[in-house]
Amino acid sequence: MSDREFSGADDLSLPKATVQKITTEILQSSPGVAFAKDARDLLIDCCVEFIKLISSEANEIAENEAKKTIATEHIDKALRELGFPEYVQEVLASAGEHKEALKVGISLLEVLLVLDADSLQGHEKRKNKGNPGGLTDEELAAQQAELFARATEKYNQGTAA
């Protein structure tokens, strides 16, 4: 879709609660100033149009490079070509933070899945065979607590970076 027309896209929007939270955070430095609902709705419309503009340009850049996936460098180039070079550094920094958060989140999810699988296996052993030679509930709880502590530490190290 290299043209700039987005047929049927009139129903696209951003979550009002998210936009409200962002504007509230911004306005904290200006006590007594409020953001009217119609102004918030207009801001949402502007944001959606900005996203469409950047996405369309990045899509054209990717197509010209015979790429099927829009990558970070396409967004970078689109911002520059559309006259928004001042946003590039912050967008790239945000993309890097997001990528790191995904890495940490996936690691934590993997730990939780392993814990769940181990817990299910232990439960089946206890249920079916009386848990002969298996770990006690206290030992299982201690292992679980240790894994959670390590996962939390790893997560906190990733978010502090």
C-alpha cells in the first residue's frame, strides 16, 4: 500500500485513557490547567494522522528497497524526509528501550513457563505416585521463590539500563 489513501480507516484511533494519562503527566507541571475533551479528541486525530503519514512514507521507503517489512531505519528515514529530523534521536532511543524491555519480558515469561511446567510435573507425580523421592512442598516453594527472585533481579537490571 504505497499510496497515501487509507480507505476505511476512519475508525482508527488511539485509546482515550492512554492519551488522557499522557496529557495529565504533561500538565502536572502546570497546575490549574486542564485538557478539554474536545481538545483531547483533536489531539488523538492529529496523532493518528501523524502515524499514518510516517507509516505511509516508511512503507514507500521499504518498497523502494524491495523490503517486505518496515524496519526502524525506514521510520528514521521517513521522519527525516518528511521534515521531522528532531524526532529521530528520541524515536531511536525509545525503540532501543522497547527492544530491551521485550528481551527482559521474554526472559521473565520463559521463567514463568518453566516454573509452571515444573509445577505441573511435580503435581502429577504427587497425584499419581505419592511423590516418592520427590521434593517436598517446602522445597518446591523455596525453588520457586529463588527463581522468582532471580527473574525479578534480571528484570530490574534490564529496566535500569
